[in-house]
Amino acid sequence: YLTSEKSNIGFVRFIAMVSNCIEYLSHKYGLSFYEVIKECSKELIKKGFS
């Protein structure tokens, strides 16, 4: 399944969607792309361990 064309297209679409969301948040809050990823990671870790 991982080598099929549908799987690859779905993965690329997912990555593009995530990238667009991060770009949107970085512009909305005036943060860099890296800072948005860092803050999201902190929140995910906090939610995962609490």
C-alpha cells in the first residue's frame, strides 16, 4: 500500500495541508514557521502526558 500512487498522493496532500496551516498560523500570530512548530510540539507533549 505504501508504494501505491494513491498513498503517495494522499501523503503529499496531508503534508501540504499541514504546511499551509502552519504558514497561516505563523502569519496570524507573527511568529516564524519554526516557532509555530515548536509551540505546537509543546502543546502536543503537554496534552499527551497530562
